[in-house]
Amino acid sequence: MYNKIILAGNLTRDVEVRYTQSGSAIGNTAIATSRKFKSATGEQKEEVLFVDLTFFGRTAEIANQYLRKGSKVLVDGRLKLDQWTAQDGSKRSKHSVTVENLQMLGSKDDAQGGGYNAAPIGDTYSQPAPSYDAPSQPAPQAAPQQEPTSNIPEIDINEDEIPF
């Protein structure tokens, strides 16, 4: 089984960080992404999708420090189904993304101070960013990775390598 999702868009709110009892950071926000298309009648339409994001560890702290509502980001991670019972007793559910890698897009001068030039944050920090605009090239094959032993992934980032 394989569960991977890649989204590019703008954050819909500032990152909210909280800490577990063991001191690990958990950050929450949401992303808005859209696609433009022509309907069957030739009318120009736009479809907008809002997805909640969850960051863990150092990635959550970096996202909280450098990203704001409106920041342009590229994230990849695992799609997750959240289910709960509402106060009125109805069953509710939504999909969210557990972020494994984060790239801040845009420039330092972008609105609300968010985004920086494609600085990848996550467990593939030292690897080059994949090119998504060349469908004729075969996709690179990732080496199998072991599942972490805890629910919170550990991220090893050298802050001196972050270009901001």
C-alpha cells in the first residue's frame, strides 16, 4: 500500500503550535489549492479545495516561525481520515494531511512575510526538490523506508543549512 499526497497552495491561517507532554511540537493549519478549467459550455470555472495540515517536530516549529496566512507552500505527506461524533450526536469526518516534507515558496517580500525561496523542510531536506513539470520523465523510485516507532516523526535539520 502507498499513501502519498502532494499539494501546492496558500495557507488559510497562521500555524498554531502546541507541545506534547514529551516536548514534541505539533503544528496545525490549512492549505487552499485551486484549479481552473473550462466547463462543457466553455465557461471558465475555478475549483478551490481546502485541506487541514498537521506538522510534527522541528518542521512544526519552523512553519510556525516563518509561515503566515497567505504563505505559498508545497507539502507532501500522508492522507488521513479524521472521524468524530459532533455535539448533536451526528457522525462527522474529514480528510487531512500529515505533512512529511515542506517547501516554502515565494520570496521574502511576499504578502504577510510568508514564504521563502523553495527551502525544503522535512526528512528529505538534503535531497533536491522533484520536478513536477516534466511528465515525460519517469518518476524517481524511492528506497523503502522503515516506519518510525512512534506516531511523531523525528526530523533532523541543521539550522545552518536553512537559507534564511
